Amino acid sequence: MKFSDIIKTNSWLSVELVFLQLFPDQQKSIRGYEKVFNDLRLLEPIHSDLVLLVKVSTDPIDKSEYVEVSGLDRNEPISTPEINYLYGLDFQPWEEWLGMDIDENSLKEYTELELISHCLYEMTFISFDQKVIQKEWNK
């Protein structure tokens, strides 16, 4: 299943409820997330060799747990605890996010609404505007 599939089959109202449960401190920015969600529904997905991975990780310093959203390159050998082939997705074009397959374990561990929420939070970490994100990347 691709990220674009779950974007197109879910409504913003359903996503918003779950998003605000997961990220209550983002209430002030909720219209920005709504705009991005609606923009994603209009974009054409492009192929990506990255698989969208959502999983709980532990901070090595303070040992706190958090949900990590990253890309796993399907062309790399399988990751092990010693070798990790995960990639940050903050600067990936949103069309490429849409074209990513979602990791099977992520689909089992999280609902579609949770997956969308975590991905929206990650993909807008820098800005709610792709042009601003690209400018940051170019710096």
C-alpha cells in the first residue's frame, strides 16, 4: 500500500481528530496541516525506492521513546541493529512521499489515521510550503 492510497481514502476531519490527540500542542497550526493534507490529495505520486517506516525509537541520550518516521531504501541490504539504512525524509518532495510503499510492520502497528498524522508532522517539520523546504535544502 502506498502513502497516496491512505491519503486519498481518508477525510481531513478524521485525520484532524487523531492528529490533535497525538500532537495537542499543534492546535495553533492545524489549518497549515489541513492545507498540506488537501494539497497532497491533488499531487501526482512519483516512484520512490524508499519504503515509509513508522516505528517507536528510543533517544540514546535520555532514553525517552518517540515515534520516528523515516525511509528504508529497498535496494540496501536489510537493516540490523548494528547497521541502519534509514533515511530522513524532511526534504523529500511530497510527490515522492506519496509514491512510497508503507512498511508492512508500520501498517500493523498503526492505524491509517495515525500513519497520516505522523507523516504530516514529519513532512512539515521545516515548513507547510514545499518551496520553503526546497530553499532550506539548497542552503
